[in-house]
Amino acid sequence: MSRETLDNKTRYLLDQILVLDSMVENSTLDAVEALKRHDIESARRIYAYDSQINAKRFEIEQDTMITIATQQPIMAHDLRLMASILEVVSELERMGDYAKGIARVTMMIGSEPHIKPLVDIPRMAAKAVDMLHRAIGAFVTGDAETARVIPDEDDEIDDLYNQVYRELVAIMFTKPAAIDQANYLMWAAHNLERLGDRVSNICERTIYVVTGQLKELAASDDQMDKS
Amino acid sequence: MTSISIAHPQTLEAVETTTNGKYAIEVKDLNVYYGDFRAVKNVNLKIERQKITAMIGPSGCGKSTVLRAFNRMNDLVPSARVQGEILFHGHNIYDPGVDSVQVRKWIGMVFQKPNPFPKSIYENVAWGARINGYRGSMDDLVEQALRGAALWDEVNDKLQQSGLSLSGGQQQRLCIARTIAVKPDIILMDEPASALDPIATLRIEELMRELAQQYTIIVVTHNMQQAARVSDYTAFFTMNEDRAGYLMEFGNTSQIFTNPKEKVTEDYITGRFG
């Protein structure tokens, strides 16, 4: 039985995941940069760009389904990888939505001066994108050891989010006129916090592909409880 | 629970046993030789009752040899020699004096290529029971066996036609009817669907699931999707450099096909060799 076709198709799918990942990473960093600089034009482009991310996700999903149907990678590691590719592209697509959401925040704030200097939100973005980059690298190379440790770093994002949250709540109390913008910024920070959670989901998939074990690596939906 | 006897021709004593244990077959340190060549090496395996166990592995790994050892078909090969024990409900079928014909009555075999006798459909099914001196209603037995093999509805109006007039899939079900007509405890199947088209193959697989409610089934197959579809347990055999086949991994079918413990098993089921 020749696996050459299946191996080539698998490599192609993983390459396409790297492409989708870089689209999401760039979109996220650009969205936060646009937010920081009140760059509404850039925000509009990022907002519209999400449709390309969605299209890429569907393209990979379709290619994966065709590979499953024609090459029948239906056993063991092959099957786990195909199922996980479908899961990972869905995670990336949702992350793209977060970037789009941040772009929308920029458009809603418009030229109104920021109610606080934006320091922690860009830090959250940098950290989340760095984690995402390494998590996708681990998924593509099947590096379970790296995947196992990345989610621990999510605490850093959570801490930054809690800090942003507390600051914005304090501002809302003292300056009622800033409530709208504080809400928008909280929305942006929350999107980045959720992005970090989804990085953990990708790491879980990597471990599943490599070991066959499905295991939750980090609490992902308890942020509001912690706040 | 069925009472089983394996006649002992020298003493005419019967080994009495019952089929209420967990395992239908226990293989202990099985080695099979053809002359000086060791074809199967140190196999230990337990086959659960009323389950389907699939034996898979590359060509030459000894899986068919092991299957044939389960009903002493290897006795028919002059150079074949068996070491170790195969316990059928606790009794070693290789004990001196155990009647191999009795063993094959309890442990029937369905072969790769359908092999009906050149006789009527009716006679094909009645044959085994007749030579075993069956005294009940033969018509009832034939109907029961053909129903059990999911063939009755297709042949009940042409029982006197030749078994060879049937399609390949029907012929194979006729062979299954012939096997179950002698009321075995275990059915061995050696690639039972490899000569059949996909529809006939699925019918055989559905039939296997139905038969497993009453019988223990052990099936050798090269078709891994088939093993995954029909079996409860899977035994993966492979071979050494000296070409002696051995059991590499045994487990629940769901585990073997989604997360095998051994890399060799993974490589085989994902088509990296074999």
C-alpha cells in the first residue's frame, strides 16, 4: 500500500494551517496596532480581511474532507490528525473573529482619545500571538512536549486581563462619560484573553494527535470567575 | 449453556465440558512448525465467547496457520507439527486421542473462496448433520440454518437447485449455513469476503454480527476496515527476521485502530508496511 499520496496531502494540509495561522497572527497584531494608533482605515481593512480568513478555513476543511474521502486516513495517528486539523482550523477561524472584533472596537472608538494609555492590551496581544505561533508550530511538527507547557503561559495573559479589567472598572466609577469606551476596551482585552484559551485548545489537540489522550490542559472558561 | 463432548477414540470416553466460561479458546505457548520451519512462535491468546475476534497482519505472519490450528486443520498437512496448548472450554484439543473430527464439529470453518458441494442447496446444508447421524427433522434443520445464514428468503423456493447456481455472496452464505447446521460453538472464517463484491461483503459482515449473538467468531482478514467494522477484538500478528509469525498486539478493536500501543501495529494499520 503506498502512502505517498496521503503523506503529500497531509504535508500540504499542515502547510495550509501555517498559512492560516500567519493570517490570524498578522490580523491580531495589526488590529491591536490599529487600536493603539486610532487607525480607522487599517481597522476597516482588518475587519474586511476576516472574510479571507474564513475562506481559507473552509478551503482547508474542504481539502481535509477530500483527503479523508479519497485517501482514507481512518486509522490511529492518521485519523487523529485529520480530525484535529478540522478542530484547529475552526479554532484559528474563531481567533480571526477576535481580531475582527478588535478592529470593530477601533472603528467604534473612532478618533476619541483613549481613556488610558494602551500598554497592557498590546502586551496581551504580543504574548497571545507568540503562544499561538509556537502552538501551531508544535501542532505541525507533532511536538507534544512543547504543546504540554505552552498553556501554562496563559496565566500571564489572564493576569494582564485582570489588570486591564480592574483599571477599566475603576475608570467607569470615576468617569461615567468614559463608560462606553471602557466597555469597548474591555471587549478588546476579553477577545485577546479568549484567544489565549484557544491556544490551549490547539495544544490539547497536538497532544491528542501524538498520544491519543484527550486531556484538558488548562481551565479555559473560568476567567470571569477569577476576575 | 451447551454441553460439549470431545470423543476419545481409544477409550471411547468423552471429555465433557460446558460453554459457560468467559473464553471459548485459550492459546498457550503455541508454536507451529512445517518441517523444520517455525511458522508461528509462542502465541498466547484468549478468545472471548460470543465475540468476534479479528486476526490481522501482513502475508506470512502466521495468522491463517493459527486459525487452522484452532480446529486442527493443520493435521491435514503432513509436515505440520503443533506445540503448546489450545484449550477449547478448558480442554486441550491437541491432547492425545482427542478426535479431530469432533473438534471440527464444534469449531467450524468458512473459507476464503465459497466452496459449496456440487449438490442441491438443501443437500449442502443437510450434509454435515446427516453424516453426524442427525435424527430430527432435516427440513426444519435446513430451514433454520438457512435462516441463520440470512439466505432462506432468497432460496426457499429453489432448495433443489444446485448450490453452484447461486451468486458468490449467496454461495458463501450457503457455506455459513452448512457450518451452522451442525451447531458448532465457534466459527472460524478465513478471509470470508475477499472474493465478494462490496455489497455481498457488507451482507456477510452484517451476518457475522448476527451470528456473534450465538457463536464465537474468529476471522482472518486482510481488509482492515472490515476488521474495524465487524470485530470486538483484534489480534495483530507480524513476523521476525526468521519469518516466524508471532502475536504483536491484542486488544479491543476500538483501541487497536485508534491508538495502538505498538508502533509496528500503527505502521501496519496505517499502510506503512505490509
